[in-house]
Amino acid sequence: MSRTLHIARYLWAGPYTGLGLLLGTSMLLLGGSWRRHLGVIEFFGGAAGAALARVPQPLGFSAMTLGHVILAVDRSALAQLRRHEHVHVRQYERWGPFFLPAYLLSSFLQLLRGRNPYRENHFERQAFALAPRRRADS
């Protein structure tokens, strides 16, 4: 990939990456850790991660992506979900600032159809298809 295209993808997803960095920094202030992996900044653990792990479904999550930032409740969740979350990174690179509105619209349409707004969301279906979840014991 050309350097110009690479930079353009980062800029296109930039607004969400900025939000992810802000949230990730708050995780660090609460004892979390971070690392860089394949061009993505990953934040995990600490008191914020522990609090997020206790949020009940359907609002709870183990990991989420904002642009080129992945936020995970802990190192184990990050390892299990990394491939899935990297599919979302690529989606942010394609959709840019339109990703989150499109994601929410897809969930809303599934809800109106009486379907699971997370599992039947177009973007989640793509991520599950392209990056099957890694088992904890593998």
C-alpha cells in the first residue's frame, strides 16, 4: 500500500481514533496498560477494564474499536478478540466518519426487524465471518 493511501486511511478514521485515545488515556490513569500492535493502539485492563467487565448485557462488551484504537477489559479478552477488532479497524478505514452512524443504523434496523441488534448487525456479521473468535485455550 502506498504511503499516501496509508496516511489517508489513518486520517479518514482519525476522529474516532482521537476519541479512542482519549478513552484509552483514561484507562491508563486507572491502572490500565497499552501496546501498539499492527498499527493499532490497544488499551486494556486496570480499574476501567474491571468496571467495563461488570456492565450487564446487552450494554456490556469485552472489547471495542474506535478508529485505530482497541479498548479491551483485559489482556485475555484482547487476545481472544484481536482479529475480530482488527476487522472493525479496516471498516473504520473504509467508512471513516460515517462508520459509527452506519453501525448504529444497522443495529437499529435489526432491532426493528425483531433480530439481535448486535449479532445481526452488518458490520458484526462481517467481523465474525472474517475473523472467527479465538478460543481462550488456543
